[in-house]
Amino acid sequence: MKLHTREWGSGDRVALLVHGIMSDHRTWRRVGPALADKGYRVIGVDLRGHGASGRGAYSPELFADDLVETLPSGAELAVGHSLGGLTLALAAERLAPARAVYSDPAWALGAAGPVDPAVFVEFRNATRATIATLNPRWEEADIDIEVATLAAWDPDTALGLSGPNALDRTPATPTVPSLVQVADPSFLISDELKGELERRGFEVRTVKGAGHTIHRDDFDAFMGSLDGWV
């Protein structure tokens, strides 16, 4: 499936941004322009079932296939958050970016882990007040965007991560040089897993005090943790 995309900048280098579940390209409202200021042409996607992209069957493999069909291979940088991190990891060998950043990736979501993907369905009708309470560090614009992206989201995408699709897809090795950004605390990446990822060849950086959506909780720390990768 060809995905809806949004671009920032017109630099010679290409950066790819892949959002998490319930979101779309609008989650990158500060990251996209910041990378463009660094000389990138930045391409953000809406995964299938999110934003302005089409609907259909859902599975991590289908999400990844869509990235390969939509995005250019050989980009200098690719960043995936949460579900976007899972999707990017499954597409990384085919997309072949020079560097990959996995921001609190959901590699084992639902696979005997702490979160059943179906719980996201219950969040579909969250009020603005609820979103603000759960995310006290977000700017007002991010709360407004979350309300809008929830309205544009197909909750069946969450069900496509459960049942037979609820597998642990933590990469055995990084396909390309890869950074894992970890929230503090992270409900997806344990201290034990951080050590294991380092043994597997990933660089791991914890963003102190930031919640799961690191780039919204602490934008400056998010960008700072990319030092040497952008």
C-alpha cells in the first residue's frame, strides 16, 4: 500500500520518520523541521490505518511492506517510534538507511509483555483532558494533535498486533548502525533488555525522565540524544 506522506525541507540528505500507534506524521511537528534545518529532506509517513493513509488488513509485516513500497531506499537516517520502531526494524534490510534510530520501540508488544495491544482500542475516545493529564509535559499543540490523530485512527490496527501477530520481534542484530532511545522508565525496554541490546551491537541511550513519546515529553533531550546520529 502506498502511504500518505508529509515532507519538510529540501536538503541533499534524506531522513525518514515513522510514527507510533494511534498517531500519524503530525507527531513529528517539531522533529521534521529540526532535521530539515540540519540539511535533510524529511519524509514522514502515515502508517496504514492512521492519518490519511488507506485501511485494510493489519500486521507488522504489512506495515513494513508499506514502508518499502512508499519510501526511498538508502536514506541517510530513519527514525521509528514505538510501533514505528517495530515497523522500521522489519523494513530496515530492504530500506537500507545509513543509520537507524529506534525510539522506545515496541518490538515485543503483546508477546507475553506488559501491554495487550487491545487496550489501545479503549483509548480511542479519550478526552482532551484525559490526554493532558496523562501527558503533563506535552505542549498544548501536541495535545490538540493527539485528539486529531485519534479521530483519524482505525482501532483495528491494534488488534492486528495481538493474537497470532503478538510475537517478540526484537532484532537479533542491527541490520544497519542503530541507536535505541529508551524512555525513563520504559514499559517496553527493561534494564535487562538494554544490556542485551548492547551485546547484540546496538547503541543504547536512555533519555532521563522522558516518557514513552520522548520527542513530545522532552524535545530538547530527544534531539540531544541523537548527537552523532543526525
